[in-house]
Amino acid sequence: MKLKIIGEKRNPYLNRNELNIEITHEAMPTPSKASVQLFLSKELGREIERIDIRGIYSNYGTGVSKANVFVWDEKKISDLSKVVDKKDKVVDKKEEQQDKKEKK
């Protein structure tokens, strides 16, 4: 997966950067919001809770998608790689999948 920033705009009233990115994912399905959020946090050097993936848009048959992303200065977004359990317990998705396999 490769990311390329197509457009970047600063919104000073809402204290955020608004990015339009292009995601190249040849021979792979459209990436999830969680994977794009994690990848962008590493690339931009920002906390994962500051990156808000607004939408990922793909065309059928191509290995290229476009996404709209907000990078907040103050507001915190939930980490999409974690799941909130019904009992308000935060569980890592990988741990949850392992638990399901063990129960079978």
C-alpha cells in the first residue's frame, strides 16, 4: 500500500488539516479505515487519535482509491484498530479474533 497526498488545506477555524490522498493497492482489496489511519499516523508522525478517515472511495477494477482525511490539532478520534466491547471494555481486534478461534 502506498499513499500520496494529492491536496492539503489548513482549516484554522476548526484547527485541522484536510487532506485528499490517493491510495495505491495493487492486487489487494480496498484498505480499511483502520489500516489507513495506522499507516498515516506513522507517515505523518501524529497520534493515531488525531487522524479521522472521513471516507475511502474506490473504482471497480482499479487498484487505486481516494480518501478524505482530517488531521486534528486538538480533537481526539477513536482508534479504529480497537473495538469497544458492549461492557465498555476496549479490546484489541487481534485479541478478539484469537478468542473467537479458541472458542471454536
